[in-house]
Amino acid sequence: MIKNKATDIDVLVIGGGNAALCAALTAVEAGARVMLLEAAPREWRGGNSGHTRNLRCMHDAPQDVLIDAYPEEEFWQDLLKVTGGLTNEKLARLTIRESATCRDWMRSHGVRFQPPLSGALHVARTNAFFMGGGKALVNAYFRSAENLGVDIRYDAPVDRIDVDDGRFVAAHVGNTRITAKACVLAAGGFESNRDWLREAWGQNALGEWPVDNFLIRGTRFNQGVLLKQLLGMGADSIGDATQAHMVAIDARAPLYDGGICTRIDCVSLGVVVNRNAERFYDEGEDFWPKRYAIWGRLVAQQPGQIAYSIIDSKAIGRFMPPVFEGVQADSLPELARKLSMDVDVFMQTLNRYNQSCRLGNFDHTALDDCYTQGVNPAKTHWARPIDTGPFYAYAVRPGVTFTYLGLKTDETAAVHFGTKPSRNLFVAGEMMAGNVLGKGYTAGVGMSIGTAFGRIAGTRAAQAALNQEIGSRA
Ligand SMILES: Cc1cc2nc3c(=O)[nH]c(=O)nc-3n(C[C@H](O)[C@H](O)[C@H](O)COP(=O)(O)OP(=O)(O)OC[C@H]3O[C@@H](n4cnc5c(N)ncnc54)[C@H](O)[C@@H]3O)c2cc1C
């Protein structure tokens, strides 16, 4: 049971992931009395942040776990490229600069860093890895928040909030109404809300509801309840409901919370066919870290939203092995049979591909000169015949990481209503990440945005609450 006297709480933080925790910690550091409402029970706390491994950091010279330099301009250009310009430069640069200075603060709350383990996506220069992963990070933040007196409530999903003329008044958890002087919304995207995803994606030409075959890589608790309510009451929005970051993941992954270990990383070493045994995209277009995030959508566009990554034994040892073994066979026709595919069509596809390979010097660490000729779609790098048994297949499905639709904000992290910033309602993390990352992705930037805006939102909310207190005493 949540009790709240109107005067008890200065800052109410809604959410229990990285952005919420950063907001709660900065608000309590600023002298505010803070309550944090986490929808999940304690053992599932932390949202998608618990699944993360790193954050992207600007730095001008080598720094502890970060090698070389990753200057502001390069970070900005990377963002510009992946978003195709769908980014607010002011907010992006603010995030980038914050990423240069936030790690000491993170350490002061118990977060530890480590160099990347092998199998990470070539990011030793740009990304700082959390020792123990995102789970250790959120545990450290929760511990620190408890020690600093933040009132943390689990199993506390907020159903709705009361807003009066752009001002936050109260939040409702079931029958309990909680008032506070200021509020930070940090409740993630809506990727776990399959009904909303279904509505956004609709039906395809085959009459299928593609979303029914999607898996959610992270928490089940990001239902987008407050995002929907805020958009409904006229808060300014950013982004498109049909856009989501999606990775092709092991089709055997659980519906929620499979996390990073469900990724299938051998696509660029072989070919990918759909359930009709047809190839549909260039598997060697670019380095895997730059392409893994487009394959979720590609698979989503295939019949049945399933595809199969096919490799031969030459690929073994060249990629991070999946948790579960693939389907294995000594010959390609046997593999097709095991996958319940039309053997003739499968062999036609594989033979056509194998015959089209123009072998150069195979080098998986470079954009090499092994490519196909005369086959559609082409494979432009790392094209080698699939001819050396045993052969392996991994079934993949679209795995949703996060959605892009969010609330529009500015450098103060305020929620806007009709372009007017709220004086006491702020937003951080995935709920506003679309301001910086309108589409696309570059590894680690989700946590950079959440850390930067969580801290800004926490500071601003504390200021709003404490100024209000002074105002009411005057
Ligand atoms: C498998 C996976 C790996 C990833 N790896 C990385 C990585 O290495 N680096 C990186 O930068 N990004 C990564 N991301 C993206 C990253 O997780 C997000 O960008 C980031 O965690 C967003 O933080 P957040 O606090 O906004 O949301 P979350 O961490 O998802 O937290 C949202 C919180 O809100 C709570 N909540 C939701 N609704 C309500 C409600 N109505 N009332 C109360 N509480 C509510 C949830 O329970 C949850 O605690 C990864 C994502 C996934 C799924």
C-alpha cells in the first residue's frame, strides 16, 4: 500500500530503469524528497537497462577502459548518419557532451567499468562496458538510491497521471493517488505492448499480423501506458509508432527478456533464406555491427516472419556461438528436410548462390573482395560457397529492442503541451529518445541518452519542486 501525504514528495519518478534511476539520484542529491515507482516486482526491476552492456562515450584521449579518442564531431557524425538527419542537433550534442563527463558520477553511485569482452561488436574505442552488465548497473543505482533515502516502490505500475494545464498534479497506482510537486516520466517505450504494436503494424498482403510473430528482447513491463495517455491529452510527440529497433534473434527465444544472448551473429558468413527457401537480402552488405539491426525488419517482411541463417563448417569459430545449437546436417538436402523446406527450391537457391561466388581473399575483418556475380540479391562481401559439411541452420524471428515514438522535449527535459514546456513534468530515457535518435541506432547511445536526460530531468524536477516550496513559504 502506497501512502502519500501531499507534502511528502518533492519529485515522483515513474520507471525503474537507467533513466529513472539517474533522475532519482540527481534529484535526491539536489536535496529533494524522492519517490520512485517501478511497475515490475523487485526481482524484475530495471527494465531494458538491465539487459544492456555499455554506453557510448565521447572522449578526446584514451581514458581507463576506452582506447584512442572519440571526439564530439565524430560521435555527432555517427548519429547524423544512422538517423539520416532525424535528430535534434542541440539535444544530440548535449547528450554527447554529457557522455564525456557522466562516468565519474556513475562510479560515485557504484557502477564499475571494464574493457569489452571478445565477441562485443568492435566498440572498444567508442563504448564503456559495465562490469557485470546492465543488471549490475541498475543494482548499484538501486542500492545507492536506497542509501540516499529514495522511497522505492515495486509492483507499482502507474495507470495514469493527473495533469492540470500542463502541470503535473498526481499519479494513480490502482486506487492510490500520489501527489508530488514535480514528476519525471521514465517509463520506457511501448515495445512490450503487443496490441499497440499490432495496431501500428497492421496486416500484411498475406493477411498475416506480423506482430504476432515478433519477440520482445527486453522487459514485459514497458507497455507505454503513460506514453499513450500523454499523447492522448495533447503532449507534443516525436517519432513514428511503426518504427522500432529490431534485431533478427533466435526463433526459440522467449517472448520477453531473452536479452542479448538470443542474437544470431552468423548472417554475414553464410546466406539467409525465408521459409520458401529464397534469399531476400545481401547478407554481406557491410560489417555485421552496422547491419545486425536491419535484419529484424527484413525478417518481419518475410512470410510467417521467419528466416533461416545457413552456414557451413568454414564459418564455425568466426562468430559468437548462439546459446542453443543450430539444426545440423551432413548434406544440404538433409538440412532442407530437417527445416521442412522444399528440397528442390532450397538446392536451387544454394546452387545458384554457390556458383555465383567470385572468390578473392576472404577476410571477415575487412570489406573483402569475395562477392557474387549474376545472382539476385547479390552478396557483396564474404561470399564463399556453402559446400563444406556439416551444415548448420538457425531459425530467426524479429526481436524488438525498443520503439521510437516518444514525447517531444528540449534541453530542460520538460514535457511540452502545444509547444509550451511544462514547469514540473519532465521526461527521460526511451520515452524521449526519439528527439535524439529519430531512427536507426548506434550501439550504446540508448544509455547515453538515458543517462544525460535522466540527470537533467532529475535536476530540473528537484529545482521545480524546491522553488515551488520556497514560493509557497514566501
Ligand atoms: C537486449 C537489449 C540490449 C540492449 N543493449 C544496450 C546497450 O548495451 N547499450 C545501450 O545504450 N542500449 C542498449 N539497449 C537499449 C537500452 O536498453 C535502452 O535504451 C535503455 O535501457 C532505456 O532506458 P529507460 O530507463 O528509458 O527504459 P527501461 O530501462 O526500459 O526502463 C523503463 C522502466 O519503466 C518501468 N515502467 C514502465 N511502465 C511503467 C508504469 N506505467 N509505471 C511505473 N513503471 C513503469 C519499467 O518496469 C522499467 O523499469 C538494449 C536493449 C535491449 C532490449
